[in-house]
Amino acid sequence: MAQDYLLEGNPNSDTLIVLAHGAGANMHHDFMCQLASLLVAQGYGVYRFNFLYMQANMQDGKRRPPDRAPKLLSHLESVLADIYAKQDQAVISAKRIVLVGKSMGSRMMAWLSSSLHECDNADAKQALEQVLGVVCLGYPFVPLKGGEPRLEPLNQSSMPILVLQGERDKFGNPQQISQWPLRDGVEVVPIVDGDHSFVPRKSSGTSLNANLNVAVSQIHEFIRDLS
């Protein structure tokens, strides 16, 4: 089986960022690697991982769709249980956890933190008690085929949530989002001319690297303001 996780960054950081990938790109994708590197440069510990279906994809080269939400959430519980075990072993010293996800991963992180999910893993519950907030990178509000916006995971969470959303995101752009009933604890910050992965057009005057730096600055400010 492919390697399940990478633990990077400052081992003495008081804050650990748990980073979940999107539906089609694993934790080794350029977006995930660049983001993790920038977060490490800010002094954070970063734990990124592959969901089980993605591990299988990497093992045999076949392209599978994501598992259904219950299986993804169960794997997230196992990730948090592993973090709690590593804290007990003094491998991880951080006692503040922030959940960060890309696209599908962001929806699952919000779901995990919400009243929609009942955590069954005792060690995962211990780690969940240390979670202070959630960051969504390109939240998939609306499927490409259309439909009602997926607001429940965001609105049913009691935690502060930061949504960083490209201005041209086809899964829901900031202009559309402003028309939807999100609770007060959800902050939406637009990423200039970004698509679903924050990539701008050449004519925009910005770049993916600049947008990723803006995203990390926003994450840093968000974490700084968490109690």
C-alpha cells in the first residue's frame, strides 16, 4: 500500500494543520505540495494523507472515484486517532489542530466538525476536542451538473470556518455564495481570478504562486485569531 501520510514542519509548533486532498488529486499533487511547503515556512506542523481510495489508485495505477462520505469520514477518524497516538508518543507536540481541506476534502473536514457526524472512535474524539477551526480551499458548493448548494456541513458546524474561494470557481463563486444563507461563523474570502484550484488567467495580473501565498496568509491570520 502507498504511504498513507506525511508529517512535516516544526515538531515543536503549538498548531498542527491536517491537510486533506480533493477528489481527483492525491497528497503529492503540486497544489498540495506547494501549500504544505508554504505552511511549513510559516512555522506550522503539517500532517497530510491519502484517503483509502487514493491509496489504492496509487498502488495499481487505476483511477477510482472517491468513496462515499461515511467511508471518507471513517478514514478521517483514523487520521485523528493516529495524531492522538503520536501526541501520546511525543512525536507530535501540538495541542491545537486546524482542519484544512481542498474541495472534497474541505467538505469532509467541515462535515467531520459538524453535528451531522457522530464520531465513534474514542481516540479521534480526543483529537477532535483540540480542533479550533476549519479551512476550506475551493469548497464544492454546487456540483457541476447543478443542484442546491451544499451548505449543511458549513452551517451545522459550531467551529469558525474560513472558505477561500476562487473568483471563477465553477463549483460556486463568491458572488453566488453571497446570495446563500451561511451562518455568521463562516467567512468567505475571494481568491483573485482563481479557478477551483486558484489558477488565474494570464491576463489577470496575478499568478498561482501569488494566490497560494495569499491563501496561506489568510490561513495564518485565521489561525492567529482562533482562541
